[in-house]
Amino acid sequence: MTIQLINVGTSPNDGLGDPIRTAFIKCNNDFIELYSRAQPYPPVTLVGNPGDQSGMYSYDPTYFYYCFANYDGSSIIWAQIAQMSDISLTHITNGNTRVDIPQRNGNVVFTVGGYPNVLVVTNNGIVVNQNIQALGSMSANGNIISLGTVYGNSASLGNIIIYNDTITSNTSRVNINASNSLKDFAVNGGNANILYVDGGSNTVSVGTSQQTYGATFAVNAVDSMLLPVGNTLQRPSYPATGMLRFNTNTNTAEVFNGAFWISIGVSNYTIITDDQYTGDGHSVSFFLNTPQTTNSCVVSINGIVQMPMIAYTVSNSIITFSDPPEPGDIIDVRGVVTPEITDEQFTGDGVTTTFTLMNDQVTNGCMVTINGVIQLPVRAYNVVDNKLIFTQAPQPGDEIDLRAYPGSSITTNTYTGSGTQTLFILPESQSTISSIVSINGVLQVPGISYSIAGTSLIFSQPPEAGDLVEVRQFTVVSKDGLYNSSGNASVVVSETSADVVVTGNLRVANGSLYVGNIFNTNGNGIGNIGSGTSYYNRVFAVSTSAIYSDLAENYLADASYSPGTVLSFGGAHEVTISDVDLDVTVAGVVSTAPSYLMNSGLEGQHVVTLALTGRVPCLVEGPISKGDMMVSAGNGRARAESDPKLGSVIGKALENFDGVQGTIEVVVGRL
């Protein structure tokens, strides 16, 4: 029987509701139905008895029974629930049927050991406020929500919601996708895919599920990524190739290349400069042509290398000695410009052969001196990681100096003097400045003691028989490709915040050189674009300007003529000296320094440059006033003429002249 509802109408006394008798009959029937569900005796079997209907219930001291289906003679229709404080079961089997808890009865709440709401059963699922533990597997098509801990060998779940902040493992690690199947894994926050692992490509991305081909790890962001930050002493003790960090001492990012740490974000270049002075017995400060630091300079006096900070200091462009060099002392300052230079000093004790450095170095990246005498690498010492190892212990009191040039490689070549030989052949081209040359450890002065041209090392005096000649060449090991050798530099550099200073020639092997401006640092009138044997094709420009003042062209002459000489068309070739007064075949004046020269490729025994237009010095004889028209005087000079013939005018005088003969400026090309 279903529930019988009493019709009470829509408003009081509207005559639409059930009569009172009918209403009471319905109430009685509902009570009969309600009381009929409570059975005085529990079922003998869970199959039930004839007449058992869904909704019946009963109980005994051990179990509570609930009938969830009508009796059919074979199916289990009764559920048996133990009335105990603890239940220990391996599993619950209910055949092919299910237990339904009507929503009108509300939630099913379990209280255990005085803890309320340990388990709450709702139509949305089961909420567990303590731990969930499964000795086998857990499977759910919906959510598993636990305010405590979930234990299990494995779980097949729709979603997992964790209310606390810890995921732990009873083993040594937590595995995700332990079966190595091609499954992706995503971690979301305010935005999707904060971290995304792609199982198919074995790649990881941040900020996107899209993977980048060839990148094991990719960051899709526009802000930044924070590298490990620390000073030089905090570098890893055992670095591996490819390690990346930010160095607070150099304020640059750096990478370990397998041998040493290289600064990135700056050009790792090596440039050698040289300044020479002569002591006078009282001067302690000398001006350098290029700003340097104390560690960037190799300073020698009469070939003996000086100790930095003890014998001298360098601040910007000034080197200051602690004591003035003696009169006649030859001072040589070799600047080795590279992004990071370190200097370490030790004192010998006659026993110790191994000295500990602050950082890992390599033998070819260091220069070592003892009492100012340069030591030969490999023969006298080796550098292994952060150890300087001598083949023989320095004597007590010996001053040991190690200069390290990370990012540069120092190539060493040695020779033995014969007493007569001044020419030594190097394995590759170098330059006088880019090499450091010593004889028996005594530093030689470039340009005075020796010079280098290509592969030829030439001494001004032959080294003595048995002398050990050492030649060190600084070359660069650089990601930016800046290589300094033979005084030249081949450049592939992205340097935007500082100048790149090159001593020697700058060569672009292939392609084009793109610059905003070209400035001449040699001074006015020094240096060329192109040469007399190597021409450019065209110059494209909006306008040009020049210091010199005339437009000129080359002609073949019958002799050599000095600037300012007046020439005429004729002679054995094209032009000759003008020896006729008021000459109508006059060609012009020999130019002194033309701003633009045409027909520059003309070849011949006597090629002269004639000014065609502009101001030019001219040999004259007076008197002359400014603005006078100038014509030939008949002896390679010009004079003033108030009534010249057609074709005889050279130009107009730009100066007054009242002497017999001299030189004034004349504007040629003006009639």
C-alpha cells in the first residue's frame, strides 16, 4: 500500500478537501502501514517469508534487519547489519542486488569511539573524516573525500580531494605512473597546467600542455625563472658540465663547460694591451692608455714580474708603484682584458709543493711566477682542479704568484737559444702584443727585446746558448666566438651594454658588418676605408663631408710636380708644367690633400692629382688681392689678372699677397 495523503483543499472552508471521515480513514491506513513494517521477529533467512515487502525492518540483540525488496521466493531481500562497536571484515557481498537508502530518511552517520561523523553516507557518496585503509585495491567512479589519510596498495579513482597538506609514502619514494604507460600528468592552480608531464614525448612543460620539439623542459612564461644564486666560493664542489647558476661576485650568469666556469651574458674575450715607461727615480704613478685593474695587468721592471697589490696597484687608467722605479728602469705593463681574472699569492717554505686555490683552474689558464720569474707550465708546475702543484718545492720565503684567466687558454711554446739565432718560427701566426715572451723566466719587452710578424719571432739580440725561450699566446675559449690571435679578432658577439675593444684588426670572415656609426679613434686624417689596391664598389649615402677641400682627378704627367704647381694640358703625356704667361691651355693646380679623388686607379710613372674645384694651395707671385682672377704666370705659378683671356682663368684668390713668390689658397673652378 502506498502512502495516503489527505486533501485539505486550497483555503479554509472552501469545500474542496476530504470529508473528516475520509481523512481519518487515510490516517488510520497510514498508521497501519507504518506499524506493519516493524516486524516482531527477524527473518529466518535473508530470502524472507511470503508477504515480506520493501521497507519492513526488524532487529535482535545482534543485528538490525532491513527489507529492501518484495518477497519473490528466491532472491535475498533482507540486509543484515551488525550492532557492534567494531566490525572486522575482509569484504561484504550482496549478490546482484543493491541497498538503497531513501533520501527522505537523511544521511547515515557513523559515530566511532566518541568521534562523531567518522563516516557519513549521503546520496552524493561517502565522506570519511578519519583515515581510509584498504589492504587491496580501491576503485571509485566518483570522488573519494577524506579528511584523514587514505591507505591502499592501489586505487582506481575518478578524482582525489585532499584536505590536508601532505602526501607521504611508507616506502622511499612516491611513484606517479609507476607502470610507465603513456599517461600525461598535470598540476593546476589558478591557471591550468602549472606543471605538465607528457608521457608520450617524455617531456615536461610549465604553463602549457603543448610540448616543444627537442626540449625536454620548456617554460611558457613572460616573466622570469630564478636560477641558483651564490658567490664564487659557493660554487658546487664537484661541478658537472652544463651546470648553470648566477654568480653574485661577477653579477653574471655562469655555466660550467667541463673545465671551468664561464660567464654568460657578457662577451668572453681576451685582449692584450701594452704600455712601456722608463723610471726616473721619483715617479710612482704612470698613466695607461687603456683602463685596467690590478689583476688584469702583468707588470715587469727590467723583465722581473712584479707582485700585484704589493709592488703596484692599478686604478682605472693609473698604475701606482709602492716604490719609484730607479732611473733607466724599463717598465712594461701588459694588460690582459678578460671578464674574470683572479690572483692568488703564496709563500714558499722549502717543503710544500701543493697549494690550495680558491677555485678550480686549469694549467693552460694560469701564469705562475716565483720571485718575479715566470715558471714553465707542466715542467715547473701543474694545476689540477683547485690545486697548484710544483715539481719542486719553492724555497723558504719565495714569493709565489698565480694569475688565472678563466675563459682564456694560454698556449705555450718553448725553444732553446744557440747564442747566434735571432729568428724562431712559431707554429701559428701571432702578434708582438698578443704574446708574452720570456728568457729563463725573465719577461722580455715587446718592440725592444723582440717583435713578432706572422709566424716569425725575431729577437734584437740572440738568446745565449742554452737559454730557455718561452712564448705564451693568449687565445679565447668563448661561446660568443670572439677570438684574439695575431692581433686580430674574428667576432660573433652580441655585446650591447659595453664596448668591445680590439687591439689589432677586426675581420668579418663572411657576410656583412652592420653598425650604427663608424668613428675614427686615431685622430683626424689618420686611417682609410679600403686601400690603394683593394677598392669598394659603390658608396650609398645621403650626404658626405670632408676636412679637405678640393675635388681632384689623376692625370699622367711627364715629370713629378709638387703640390701647388700650375700645370697645362700638353707635354709627352697628358699634362706638363705651365710655362706660358696667360696660358689658355691651363689644366689646374696640383692638389695637396683632396677630399675626393677621381680616376684613383690610374697607373703610370708620373701620376699627378689636379684640383678641379674647391680651395687649394697654389704657388703664386704677387701682388694679389682677395677675389683677383688668377692665371698662369709662365713658371708653374699663378698671378693676378684683371682682364684674362677666355680659358686662361685658374680660379680666384682667397688671400692677399704682397710678396715676390709664395703660396696662397685659391678657389679653383671659379671664373
